[in-house]
Amino acid sequence: MEKYLLGIDLGGTNLRIAVVTSEGQLIDEINVKTESDKGPYYVIDQMIQHCEDILKERNIDAIGIGSPGPLDVKKGLILSPNNLPGWDNIPLVDMLEKALKKKVVLDNDANAAALAEAIIGAGKGKESVFYITVSTGVGGGFVFRKQLLQGANFCAGEIGNLIVDSDGPPHHALNVGALETLASGTAVKKRGIEQLGITGHAGEVFVLAMNGDKEAQKIVDQMITSLAKGIANIVHTVDPHIIILGGGVMQSGDYIMPLLVERVNDFLYPQLRNKVEMVNASLGTKAGVIGAALLTQQAAF
């Protein structure tokens, strides 16, 4: 019987569980509401039940989980993510291993998505891939020769805390002027509410900007400038072959990307301008769950 990998994408809103081949092909998927308001143990119980149903039908080799941070990857702990209230020092890996009798690997959800995009997505065939997610927050992951680089403390790619404007806004958990406080969907939405009177999400600002609204265009320009500074810092540090941008904000990627590429070049050494390919992510919402499964191949069991 062929062996498969199991990926779990744990989000504040949705819980995705998928059967994936060792090459990253998605075979089957369950997508349900996380119901995080019911607490971590309820969610984990539901997670275990879904996994048990799959294990009855499929020969699963190992299980990988992509989760919002902060995490203690080495100990398999989830440490109080903003969008998972009550998940304080939850030993998720230990709980799943005991219940399912399978090896379980945990990593940041941005790292999981980075791995999927690098191996089977927009970065396929590239030696070095830096993935950036621009959504509620800003995160990233660096994959070199199909291997996720995690860092000595498992925090490589945590670009949301990069300082791009020392006079920028304060944050309760991040540096003053951190990339996430200036370039995330949350930041765009906040400015949209204050300056435009929007009542929905950041996408409204991009729609207004595309339709010629000058104030909306200023907000988008501020966001693009901040993101461009962050990307330039990445390019000068690791010089990747390709930068892939995903996440909810990049649903407006056709509008954002040309402006972003131009602005990034403004902050690069002349010899680096137009040398690093920048593209939109290709796997959409599937990247996280596929990448979670592929995490199991990165670990030394």
C-alpha cells in the first residue's frame, strides 16, 4: 500500500487537513471551521477525530502541522498566537503523537507555505526561494535547495519584526516601525478606516486605489514603500533567486506587483536591480496544508 503524508493547517478561522503524496500532490482534503472560541482542547479533539478517520482509509507515514506563531518548534509547543486565544503553552505535538501513534512535526504556517511554493509552486526549479505572506500580519520563509532554513532558534524568516521606519507606529509585541505594522493587511485596513471611512477589510482600499481615489493611492503607496524596504533588506541579506508573495493582501497582486518591483529596485544596489525575480504565489489557500505535510520530510526522525 502506498504511503502518504498528512498535513494540518491550523488557522484562527479554518482548519485544513489533507492527504498529500511525498511529491506534494494533494489527494484528499478536509476543510472545516476551527471554532477556536471553544478553546484549544476542543479544537485538538476535533483534529484528532478527523485524523483518525483518515488513518482508517490511508497509510500515513507522518503528520506535519503549520500553525500561527509564536511556537517552540523543538518542544512542539504553541505559545499564545494572537488569533488563537487561550493557546498558551499547548503541547500539540505530544498530544497528537500519543493519540495517533504517528510522528508529528510542527512549524510556523509561513514556513509551511514557503516550502510548498518552493517545491511545487511558483518557486519550483529555483535553487533559493524566499516566500513572503502579506495578510493579517507579515511573515516569511527561506528555502534553499528544497530545504527549509529554520535558524538556530527556529526563527529564520520572521521578517514581520524588521524595522523599516524608526519613526513608525508602536506595537505591543513588535519593534516600533516594524514591517508588519506598516505593510500588513491590518495596517492598510487601519489607515483605510481612519482616512477613508471604510467599514470592511483592506481590499476596499485597493479597489478604491485602482479606481483612482487619490487618498487610497497614498495609503497603498505607503504600504508598498514599506514592503519594498523589507524586501530590499532580504535581497541584500540572502540574495535569493526568486521572491514569492502570497497572503490575502496579494489577492490584489496584479495591481500591487508592478509598483512593488519598481519600488524595490529603488532600494537595491545597482548590480542587484531587476536581478531577483518577484512573482505572486501560485498555490493559494492550499499552500499551507501541502507545506505542512512536506514538513515531515525536512525533519530528522
